[in-house]
Amino acid sequence: MRYCARCGSEYQDSVVDCTDCPNHPPLVSAEVMRERKLPLPHELDQHRFVRAGVADDPVTAQIFVDVLDEQRIPLIVRPGRSGVVDELTTGNLLPWWEILVPDTDQARAAVLLEEVKIQGLATADEAGRAAEEEEREGELGHPPADSAPPVF
Ligand SMILES: [Zn+2]
């Protein structure tokens, strides 16, 4: 059997890359999965790997992967397509990706992903505030002179 190191899917030996994942990553052997401390499909069922976070889009999923990779936390990205898809729901079904990590790393990984999310929101907030301030400056003519840097 061959395995996808990204989503953990199992394939016949004749298959060379994962058809489920973006960019179709090459499949690896069970030994390589072991070396990378990644779970084989039957191990996923034993709840050794648990959910650390959920990404609503491929960009966020990739950011989560990068962050956990940096911390050397083994992870699996599982495309979320559970549930019944019928003609009525197909149109507004949003894609999402479940980030799974070993249960021993779950707490740490969840905190990391939460931080990434907050940073993302803060960046969006700042962009919004900067735009607002520009508008105010335009109206008043002067930026606030005594704006102190935020204290943490
Ligand atoms: Zn895959």
C-alpha cells in the first residue's frame, strides 16, 4: 500500500500520487509515514490523531501546515466532505479542511493555530483602521500627534 503524507489516504501500490489533495502530492510507503510520525488510516481511527483546527479555505490550510511544520508537529490535513451532499446543498457547500495532530501535541497545536487566526484577524483589522484614519486625516488635515504605541 501507498499513502498520502498530506491527507493520510491509503492507495493501491499502482497509484503514484494523491488525487484528493491540491497539487497531487506523491504517495509514500508505510515506512516513510512512520519516519515522519504520520498515522496510517487505521491509526487515525484509534483517535491518536485529533483535530487541532479547521481551515475554511486552501490558503488558511497551507498557513496552518506551515506553522505546524515549523514546530515539527506531525499533521494530517483531511478534506472535510462528511455529510450527505444532495442537489439542494451542493451549491452552497463550503470547502473546509480539518487539521489533525497527535493527541499529545493537540493542546500546543490548537494554541498555535488560534494565534495564527488572531494574527490574521488583527492584520485585517489594522488595514481597516488605517483606511479609516486616512479618511479622518483627510477631513481634519492633521494626524493625531500624541498617539502612543499600544502597551502589551
Ligand atoms: Zn492526499
